[in-house]
Amino acid sequence: MIAPVRPAPPPDCPLERYLHIVSGAWVPRILWYLRFGPRRFGDLRRDLGSISTKILTAKLRTLEEERMVVRTELLVSERQRQVEYALTERGLAFEPVFEAMEQASRRLTELDLLEAREAGAES
Amino acid sequence: MIAPVRPAPPPDCPLERYLHIVSGAWVPRILWYLRFGPRRFGDLRRDLGSISTKILTAKLRTLEEERMVVRTELLVSERQRQVEYALTERGLAFEPVFEAMEQASRRLTELDLLEAREAGAES
DNA sequence: CTGTATCCTTTTAGATACTG
DNA sequence: CAGTATCTAAAAGGATACAG
């Protein structure tokens, strides 16, 4: 039997369950900032820098629906509100992904440096 | 000195180098399918199922610019063209991320099952 | 087979003002 | 403080036709 010219097609992409939730520019960042413990609405807003309240609310709502985060309303006083967002067990399931992303980011920066050095040496 | 009411803010999000490249619905999937070795344009199109040629081309171009993939034109005959896309060393840097995503996806499915079982048991 | 080109729709996000 | 409402802009994606 002769080896096939083309390799067998790869298995179906099993990333859907993840990508369905984490796609978009903001969600990964939101989840990343929640890794360090519960954070309030305003905290996240500051963490993320340039996000509009509309988007932040929307993303937090869908993350809630997916049960990746829980929203807890803390009643501090009659006139003041505090709302805290925290990762659920499901949210925690993505921890290793973010760790890997961080590592990959670092690796890329490393490759950038190596390359810059080579470019400098050859001139 | 009294302990601060609010914990210190988390460090700056170090995911940018990654997110800059991999955001969007298609890029993660493209990279995932390239993990198993070089693939041709048409292969990827079939792998991805519903992608339009326009988007596939566009994504492959930017991945090329970022040097995550290399494009190799194989001249088979005068009239036939074959183009192969493969991960570069940079592209390989994202492998652990995809592995973590797969694991996370599995974990989520597991949690779904556990929950469904509990819901069944309590009725 | 590997794309371009064009047009159109959907999604995502930003700005700003306003509420309890 | 934690949002909602509204309007607008930009980005991403899809459909289809066509070219080398």
C-alpha cells in the first residue's frame, strides 16, 4: 500500500465551546482581570482603560448568562450601591488558557528581540 | 497602618501581543487547523466549513504579515497551482494556548454534564 | 485551484447624555 | 456608583461573480 499523497484531514475543531464565549476584544481582558479576585464595575472600567459602560455591561451580562461570572449586589447604604463581579467555577476553567496566552505573548516578544539582535549583527 | 479596603489593582494585562493577532472568529480556527501540518488553501476552506474565500485570504495575509504562517507556492504544472500554508516558529508559539483551550472546552462540557446529572437527581 | 473585486449585512464598539 | 438609552462609526464577515 502506497502512502497517501495528502495527509488525512485533521479532527473537527474542538475549540467551539471556548470560542463561543471568549471571542471579541473585551471578554478575554475582562476574564483576565477577574483572575485576581472579585472586582467592581468601576474597577473593571478603569482596568480596561477605554471601554464604554455600554459594552462593559453587555459583556458582563452575557458572561453571567454563560455562568462564567457572578454578579453580587452589595448594599452598603441606602444611597450607595456596590456591585461585585467574580469568576465562577466555569470561569476558573479558563485560567490555564490565560496562562498559556501570557506565555505565548512573552515568547513572541522574545522572538522579536532575537530577531532585532540578528538584524543588528548582520549590518 | 490600616489594611486597604480595596485590594491593589492587578498588573497590566499582558495579553496584548497575543490578542492583537488572534482576535476574531476565524484566526484561532485557522491556526488550530494548521497545527497538524501544512495545508492548502482549499483544505483550509473545507476545514473551516463556512468561511468565504475573501475572509480566508484576508486572514492568511495578515497572519503572513505577522509571520505566523508562511505561504509556499508549489508549481505543479503550467496550468495548475497549489499553495501551501504552514506555521512558522512564531505560529508554533501559540500551540500551548490551543491545547489549553481544548482542555478548557472539555472542562466546560464536563461541568455541563455534572450539572445536568444533578438537575436530574433532584427531581 | 487560488485567489480578486464588489456590494451588502451583521457585529462590535465608541460617545454622550441621563437615571436611581 | 452602576448602570440604561440612543445614536453613530468602524470592523468583521458573507454572497456572488469573475480571473489567471
